[in-house]
Amino acid sequence: MSNYTHEISIILSKGLIGDTCEEDQIRSSKVVYAIENVIEEIKSYFVIFLLFGLIGKMLEVSVCIVTLTILRTWTGGTHMNTSLGCGIVTILFYGVSVFAGFISIPCVLTLILLVIYMFICVLYAPLASVQRPKLGKERVKRIKVRAVCGVILVILMYVCMTRYRDYIGRVVLLQFMDVVVAILISRNGGNKNDEKC
């Protein structure tokens, strides 16, 4: 993440929890990490809504955003080394999800991917991130439960929102591939680059 985002996050965290950086480093780093993520998400979604709104695909991209947010929030995935990289990949992700109409994923395949994704959540959620502070066992267990509930919610969305099945299916396929890549990267020693996303 960019330096100014990190600096803003530190200032906001001090405003929220006081000047306890020295006293409670773990708590402070978690708050800073959360604020950094919120700032980056706001920047990305502003650009996405602007771009897709201008071309009349606001509803479609909204369905894709909800689907990805439900899946990725509790599991994670791969990360880019810069905010610009994250933004470009995010726009490309939603671009493929919305405009790749020639890619139609069969219902059975999408549901199979979601069931496999549920098992991945139980085994691997949350995926490690360079910036994420260490989590306790109880917190990890709660994240796994929420991840599985999220997958169940996406299955219900997929079954009920027939008009948007293709969009949801493409998001599921892309996120599934992203999580598999992230797992393979972490099993092979992780990202050797010291830069942060």
C-alpha cells in the first residue's frame, strides 16, 4: 500500500484507540491494517463504479462485487505489490466478470466449484497475507465459519438470481483460481518480495 495510505491509517488508528502504539503493538497493527484495507477498497470501488456506471453496467458489476466480497473477505487471495497493481487487477477482474459473455460456466460446474471452495475455506481460511497480523485460534475458527456461511450465501444467490448466474459463475471461477494460486504460492514459500500490497 502506498505510504500516504499507511500514514493516514496510523493517524486514524491513533484517533480511534489512542496513542497506544508502543503499549499494544498487535492491537494497533490490526487497526492500522483494517483502516488501510478500507481506504484501498474505497478507492478501488470509486473507480469501478465510475467506469462501469458510465457504460451502463452498474447492476451487473454490483452483483459481481457482492459475490466477490462475500467469497474473498473471509478467505483472501493473491495480492499485488502496489496499490496501482491492486487497482488494475481489480478492474480487470470485474471487466472479465461482466463482459466475458462468451464464457458461460455450466451450473453444475459452478456448484461443484463452490462446494470445493467451501472445503478450501475449512482447510485454509484465512489465507496468509504479508500485512495481516497473526490471528488467534478462536479468531481463525470464526473466520472459517463465516467463510463457509459466505459460500452457502453465494450458492443461494446463484440458485435464486437466475438472471445473473453467468456473472456470479465467472466471479466464482476467477476467485477459485485466485485462491488456488494463493495456496500454491504460500506452500512454495510465499512471496519473496518484501514490498507490501
